[in-house]
Amino acid sequence: MITPLQQIQRALRHVATRFPQGQEPVLTDISLRVYPHSGEIRFFDDEDNELMRIVIPEWIKGSRDEDFYKKVTPVLQEAISGVRQDVIDNMSLLRPYSFVMQDEDGETLTDLYLVDDEETVILSGNLLEGLDEDLDAFLDKLMKE
């Protein structure tokens, strides 16, 4: 039986065929939109074009869990990490680019994988988490001076 990890890696390989090595790099990020109630993962580019979709039956059962997205994040990161060198790093994507997990409404929940011009960074949380609070504190301090 194929595991969720293997299913996701197979889907990532399929998505990579849309951006073959040697072609002119395109400016895009890849969004993995997770639908807990159906167990679907849909892969999208920046223009909201669907690239691929799969169903993870095991995820349907866990959809009522309030920590669902926290539980699937490491699986998605492990899948990306497992095909990173052979597949993802060879995609014709213009740097910087990222793979992000979104909820079923298309809201970004977390950055799964980020590639910039210098190096590759795998993130475990939201890149901009806490930014609003930091900016508010900075502006308050600035206004007091």
C-alpha cells in the first residue's frame, strides 16, 4: 500500500514535469492547498492554475482534529525534502521561490520550503509570524522618540 508520503512525493514529481529543467525559468511559487474534509491536496502555481490534485484517505479521518494542519505540515516538509535534490532543485523556477501550505480557502498557513538566490532554507513555521506585533512595537517606540 502506498503511504501518504509516497503519494505526495509522486505528486511533486508530476508537478515538476510542468517546469522541466532546461526551459526558461518562470516566476512562480507552488501552493499546496490542503482540504481536510476530503483529504485532498491541490497543487497551484502563482496564477491559481491547478497543477495536480491527490487524495490522502488517511487525512479524511483526522479532519476533525483541531491540530490537523500542524500534524500534516511535517509530512509535507518530509515529502519535499525527500525529492528536493532530484526533483525540486531541478525545476525551472526563477529564484526566489517557495512551496507554501494553504488552507482550503487559499490562505497561507506556513512556508514549507523556501529557495533564495544564495541558499536553500527549509522553514518550519510562518516566515512572517509575529511581524505585525514587531512593527507595532517599533512604530510605538519611534513615535515616543
